[in-house]
Amino acid sequence: MRGKWRLGRRGRGPRVRDVGPELLGAHPAAPRAGTPAGPPPYVTRDTDPELDTLLLDGGLVVVEGDSASGKTRSAAESARRVLPERTLVQPRDAAELRAWADAEPAPAEVVVWLDDLERFLVPGGLDTALLARLCPPGRPDVLLLATLRSRARLTLTAAGSPAEAELARRAADVLGRAATVALRRAFTDAELVRAEALRDDPRVADALDNAEDGALPERLCAGRAIAARWRAGLEADAPGDDPEDPAAAVAQVGAAVVAAAVDVRRAGCATAVTRRTLAELYAHYLDPAVLTGPAIFEAGLAWATEPVDGAGACLLSRPEDTYEAFDYLVDGAEDPVPEPVWQVLLRHLPPADLPLVALAAHRAKQEDIGRRVLVRWADSSGDPAVWCLAGAMLFRGGSGVPLSRRASEAVPWLVRAVEAGDAEAAGHLVTLYTETGDHEAVELWARRGAQAGNPETMVALGRRLIEKGERTEADRWLRTVVERTPLEVALLPLSEEDLEVPAGSTRPGVVAGDYLEFSCPRSDAMILLGMLLNRPGRYDEAEHWLRRAAKTGLMDALLVYGHFANDRKGRVALAEWCDLALQLGRSDAVEELGVRLRREDTFSAQLLLLRAVEAGRARAAGYLGQISEQRGAFDEAEQLFLLAQPEYPEVARFLTRVRATRAANPWPPVRFRRPGD
């Protein structure tokens, strides 16, 4: 039961050993005939030894898994085993966590319980600074123990647009500093054997006999039964105003109330929803013929909160007359959140929920709602970091929103943040004015940010100074970035799934070849230094920086170094560059450089494309075939086009053309040979 204890100073709260799992948020188990009092006996999970060790080390420990996988019970039992005498702190939400941390500047011997971690990973809640303050290195006596649904993690850290990346990277930074234990809903064979030893408990016996796919926690908490009750209510066939069938009408209304609560959660609300909000929304899920009104709403609310099989309910009661949908139902919902939900939330959202609802609205293509929520969030806060983030999201969000509107809405908040001392906002202004083409504004805000120590703006200022020919000052700023900032680069292989923003990333990802790339100011500074020094008398220095940048594996860094090697060092150096790129797993960069050199240096292009083909890149054979066709090597071109066809369907027309040309010009083939062949 969240929020059961108000937070107090050290020593005044309950001990971990005194708090049962249900009071920490574990779903109650469905009772069976002959069931003893209290929760069912705990079935030891395979991950328990690892979890016990992590808890002793302190810091942030996250138990992650699907809804009804046993996360809360597993975490609670581990804490009771290894840290029973610790003081338990159970904040209700992000604001309460922050308030406790401010009141307790040096906590010790505590377990801070964060069930459903997504409720705390909001701006103004748990961030890397607060985590570092609560859990400094070498201090295992403070433990932040959290649970997190896998779908919630993906929602927090997946970024499909620059706007999403602004929030995703903050969550990823915190989660990147956590020790995470993954828990499966389905029990392993070893776990099932241990459960058999506890069959004397009727609840465990029922779960063993009836759970689907070995998902004992799901059966214990009646997850499927609760979902079935909701589904039955949604499918109930009653006009609602028939006095002879009031039960069906109540079920319909109750299911509509649950649907509203589910969609409120899916719309980004981490806090419980008020009765008033549910009363405004439920009718939108009903047929117009169904009777509505205060009386039937109260009856439906009672239906929604009624325990199923003596366990949980579709709708869970929370303090202060608020409610929360059973998370098992939230994870199973797929339909788009209806328009009325966004409109009602816009009126009733608490400040803590504003940023995540704005993000959810952006993902749902509700751009106008999302932008209005962002403005409300910024307007409700006196924190420059909030103004900065809201301004950045206003500018980066909305692919269908005109650039002029995005800029005009974002600039006031970003300027306000810079004036209040937020140097990061200057970086967003630099990006904004770069896109609008205002070079004077770019230099103005880049210098403001650089002087405040922001590395993004130092790089931007260095780039602008290079354009103006002011090499000495550019060199100074770029070297400052290299010397003072960490190298935080990540390359994620592209897939059809949403990709998580890696911890430490300060930028949105960029698709380059086979990867989603996350660069950093230091990697950019090394590239720019190499380009700045690429002049007579300083080629060795230029190569030093370009090679260091290329070793990050970033596409742009590799291509710049590849051009340098080809132009300044010759084909032996180009072959060495190929070796480096392939060692880094970037055969896509080898192919890309070959494509770029086709017109200006055909021989080097052929060398590169051959290496790419040898590395398994069939598409490169298509580009190589086009060069062979231009040389009149039609047989060779045909073979290369055939090789490329599985990945490069467009070569079908090239094949037709080359065969026709060869038939009309039957001279001997001309073949390309590499040096040494």
C-alpha cells in the first residue's frame, strides 16, 4: 500500500523486517480453501543469490520484468533476508522522494523502496545528481531498491525522435547507474521444483496445477481472472436503462471506468487518477444508449474496485480518493488512447505528470496537446532546468509542426533558462538557430554557453570560428573540450524494435549505416581539430586527431579520416584505413566511402567496394558493377549485379541494360585488377 507511512528522519520509520510484501505493493494472492493467513510462502527464484549480493553493495538496484512476474515479492523478500534491520523509507511519489532527500542530507542504514520506478524517473524526481548524493561511492549503507515493468522501461528510454531523446537520456542515465536483475514471469524448471516443495499451501498448489506456461505469479495474483472480468464487462450487452438487468449495466459502466484508468496510465500519468477525472472520462467508452450519471458511476466504480477471486481488482484504490489501473491490464492494452482522454488530462494533470504526458502525446501524434502540456509544465515551474527541457522538447518535437512555430515557442523558455544560469539551454539555442540559418545568433549563444563551461557550445563555437577563419581561438576551444570532457560514444545496431538511449548520451541518436549512433562533444572536437590542422606542416597532428576520432567507430569520423588517408597518404594508407574500419565492425563505412569516391577517384572506390563485398556487403557489388559497366567490362558487371540483386533489387534494370549493351558490342571483357593481383 503506497504511502502508508509518512517519511521521517533516520530511525523513526519501520524496519524492513516489519513490513510485509503486500504493504510494499505486491499483488495479494487469491485465497483458496484452507488458505492460512498472510501471503503465500515465497518460492525462491533463480535470481535471488545475485539479488542478495547486489543489495549488500547498496546504490540503486532494479528488479525488472513483466507485470505479474513477482518483481515486488522478490525484491521485498531479498531485503528482508539480507537487510532486515535497516530503516525503510517508502516515498509515495517523486516529490516526496525529493522532499525526504532534502530533509535528510546524509542518510545511513536505510532502504528506500521505489515500487514502479517509472513514477520517480520524472524531471524533479530521481536523477543522477540525486542518486549520487544519496549513494556516494563507497557507501553501501544506502540502498534504493526499485521495481520496473519491462514495458515501462522501454517507454522511458526508447527514443524515436529528438524530442523523445531529451527525456529518454535522463532516464537512461539513471538506469545506466543501476544494477538490474531481470525476472521472468514463467518459472524455470528449478523454480517449479522448489514450488512443488511448498504444495501444502493451497494457493501454491492451485498455481502449480492451473498456471499457464509456468507463470505462477500471474496465477497467484489472479491476473488472467482480473483481465477476464474487465473483458466481460466491456462485452456486456445491456442498454443500461433496463431496470430488469442492472447488473449488466453496472458491469458495462465499471469496465468503462477501468478503461479510462488504463488509458490515463498509458497516456503517461504515473500518479493515481482522481475520482473526478474518471467521472469525466468513463462515458466516452460507452454506447450513447447506456445510462450514465452519478449513481451508475458510483456503482460502476464499486464494480471496478471489487476484488476478483479474493485477490486484486481491475481498479486499485489509492490514498486521497484516487485510483490506479491494475498494471497487468495496462501492459495488455494496445488500442490508441482516445482523444477525450488527452483533453481531460490537459485540464487535470498534476505538475509531476506533465513531462511524461507530453512525451506520450508526442508519440501518439497528439502534437497540439503535447505542446500545450509542455507550456503548462514550464509555466508551472521555477526551475531553469525545466524551462530548458520544455524549450528543447518544444523545438525538437513535432515533425509536422513548422520550423517557425517550433522556434517561436521554444526560444522564450530557452533564453529564460540561459539567463537563469542553465548553460545547456544555450546549446539548444545554438541548434535552433543553426536550423533557422541565423549565424550571428549561433555565435552569440555558442559563446554564452562556452563561457559558462558547456562543451556542446564550445564545439559549436569552434566550428563557427573555423568558418570565419579564426583558427587560433577555434583551436583553443576545441582542445578544451578534448581535455575536459569524457568520451561517451555508443553505437546500437539497427533493428525493428525501439532502441534505448544509452546512459550518458547527451544527444539524440543519428542513423548512420547499420547503426544508431550517439556521438558526444569530445568526438566532434577531435574531428574538427583534425580538419583544422589539415594543412601544410601540420598533417601529422591532423592525422593524430582524425585517427583518434575514427577509433570511436562513428561513421562521420571514419569517413573524414578515410578521405584524409586517401588524399594525403595514398592507397597504402587507404588499405590500412579499411583494416581499421573492418576491425571496428564498420564495413558499412567502407562501402559508403567507396560510393562517395566513385566520381573523383574511381580506382580507390573500386578498392573500397571490393573490400566491402568481401566483408559480405552484397549491395556494394551493385555499385562496383556500375563502375565495371562504365569501363565496358560487361561480363564482370553482370556477375556483380547478380551478386547484389538480393539486397539491391534496383539492379534488375542495370542487368537488362548491360546485357543489351553487351549483345550490341561483343568485344573482349575488360577486368579490374587490384595491385598485386
